[in-house]
Amino acid sequence: MKIRDKLFLGFGLYLALAVVFGILAYKDLGTIGTHLRHLETSDDITNSLLEVRRYEKNYFLYRDSGSLEEIARFLTAMKGSIEKIRHEMVNNIGAERLVLIDRSLAEYEQLIGKLGAQRYGRGAAPGQQEKFDVERIRMTAREIQVHVEANAQKERSDIDAILKMSAVLLVVTIAVIIVFGTIINMKLAKSIVTPIQDLERITKKITRGDFSESIEVKGHDEISSLAESYNQMEDKLDHAMNSLEDIIKQLQEKQAQLVEAEKLASIGKLAAGIAHEINNPLTSVLTFSNLMLEQCPPDDPRYDKLKLMARETDRARTIVRQLLNFGRENVIKPVKININEPVTEIAESLVAQEAFKGIELFLKLAENLPEVYADPAQFGQVVLNILLNAIHAITPPGRIEVETRQAGKNIEVIFTDSGRGIPEEHLHKIFDPFFTTKNATKGTGLGLAVSYGIIKKHGGEISVASIVGTGTTFTVRMPIYG
């Protein structure tokens, strides 16, 4: 029920009670007015009877014929008044008593008329018959007076009863209005105030970032509609906050990637400059070392030192060559390929090498994968670098698994090894140039940095997850062509 309807209903109940009380009060007032009119007529009857008795006494005292005329006049008036309220008198004193009044009036008129016919003179001694008539007149008048007063008393009693009932009705109505008004007001206030208090409480929780509670929707009024809209707003706000957190996380990741890319670019430029400067001297050292090694017999004590110098110089040239490749802006020549092709080629070329002894390689290549747009040679270099890292991380026996699959709008290549794993504090550094956890004979720390740059140039992503003592998983994501 709408709040407006609740208010209308509450005021309507008040109004209905007031109207009922008003109708009952009006009815009682009408009844009292009727009884008052009847009582007035009864009083007229009583007054007429009193006048009759007064003129009756005057007649008996003075034998005044005028008194008889007045008696007749007031008797006529009294009978007229009785006719006005005959029905009410039947209800008040009963039909039998009304018959007695009529009979007594008729007898009284007869006796008065008889006295008028005899016309005794003033001061004359009345006879026995007249004395009997006078006494009979008085008795008849008293009977009429008793019945008339009984009717008037009944009217007064009815008026008093109605007034008492009206007073009780007034008290009961006021009590009902107070009780019902209190209940209705409390219910109405509760139905409005309680949801508003809940709304205020939950709003304060939301300001603290707590979206765990919603408003319970009850009924179909405006407060319920507000609560429902508020819950929808809360859900959307919660969703927006979660989305914002995801966006912030993505921005942080992108920022980290930009920093990483900028760092790689800066290091690449520096490395390229250094490589150019030291490449020529290393070439000279390597050339002359090999010439001296050729001229020195194997049993010469200097032979082993010359051989070590040549080997280490060659290793330094290899590092310089990698630096040149890292710093050089290689042009990508992408074509549409199935990602399984470079993965299979690199895996098959490595599995026959000595480094794979004691290591099992499992390929789980999904079929019917959509094509990607990539440079086969450079993507193959990425596969090679990750697999070599996995081999170097494993102490045989071990296991490497390569899986390809479609994930939404990307193709994923997942490399999982059972190696020693990477400590958590090193995970954010593994794509930095020259950072490595291997010993000096197994790597230079450029492989993953080069792989990171290649994947970024292709518009893809590369991520790593590792547990020390369990193994490492590299995930390469490439966008599907088209």
C-alpha cells in the first residue's frame, strides 16, 4: 500500500469514527428533542389539570359559573394535548392507563356538567348527592393527575437515560479514537521510519566501502520502491567499484609493462653501444688467441691457458652478439600461422640434444586452433628460450609439459616444468636484462628479456607463476588473427 493511501486510510478511520459518533450524537439529540417536546406537552397537560383543579376549588368556594366555563376550556385544552402525544403516552404508561385517563376525563366532565346543571347558590348548604359528586370529582382529578405525572416522569427518565448513554458514547468514542489512533500512528510511523533508519544505516556502511548488506524490501509502497532502487544502485556501485579495482589493477600492470619496456629500450640502446665498442677488440683477441693456440704444441705448459683464453673470449663474443640482437630493433615479419607449428619444431629439435637426457617432454596441443599473426622465427626463439630455461631449472629426472589452447580471443601456450622454481621475491625481476638465477655457465640473463620484448611487439602477453620446490609455469598469450 502506498504511503499516501496509508495516510488517507489513517485519517479516513478518524473521520469515519467522527462521522459515526456525529450520527449517533445527532440521533440522540433528535430523540432528546422529541422527548423534550413530549415533555413540554405533558407539562401542558399537567398545567391544564392544575388550572382545572384551581377553578374547581373556586367553584366550590364561590359557586362562580365562570369557573365552570374555565374548567371546560382547560379540559378541552388538556384533551387536545393528550391527543398530540397519545402514541407516546401509550409507550410511556401503557394503553390501559391511557384508557383510564380517558375514562376519568369523561367522568370528570360528566360530574362537572352535573354540578353546573344543579347550580346551587352561594352559601347554600349542599345536599348529600352534591357532597358525593364533589368527592368523586376530586378523586377523579387526582387519578388523572397521577397518570399524567407518571407520563411526564417517564419522559424525564427517558431524557436522562439518553443523556447518560450519550455521555458513555462520548467517552467510548474518545477512548476508541485514542487507542486506534495510537496504534495506527505507531504502525504508520514504523512503516515509514524503520526503512528510512535502515537506509541511513546501510548508507553509512557503504561510505565505509561495505556492500555486504542490502535493504529488505517489504510491501509495495514508496519506501519499498526506494529500497528496491537503492539496492539496485548499491549493486551497480559495488560492480563499478569492483570494475574500478580491476581497471586500477590493469593500469598498474600496464604501467609496470611500460616501465619494463622503457627499461628494456634504454638498456638495449646502452647495450648496443657497448657491444659495438667491445666487439672489435674481442674479435682481435679471439683471432690472435687461435693463431697462438695453433702454433703452440699440446704439451706446452701455455697450451691450456691459451685454450681457456680462446674459449672465454668466444663466450664474451657470444654475449656481445646477444647484446646486439637485444638492442637492435628487429623488424617483425608476421604471417598467419598455427601456433602449434613453431612449438612442435622447436620441441623436436631440442628433444634430441644432450641437455634433454633424463627429462620427459609432453606436448598437449589443441586441434583446430584459430590462426595467429606472428613471425615464426621470432616466436620460435621465444619457445626456445623458455624451454632452455626449463631445462636449466630441472635436475634430472624431470618433466616439461607444453600445452596450447584457446582462451577467449587469445591463444595460450603454457610451459610447465618440474624444476626448482623461482622465489617469490625474484618473480618481478625475471624479465629484467642480465637477471638470472643460473650459474655463469648456463646463461646470461637475456633470454627472457628478449622473449618479453618479442611477445610485446606481437601485441601479446607473457606471465609467470612459480612455487619453489614444485616448478614454474610460463603462459604466453597471442591474439587470434582477425
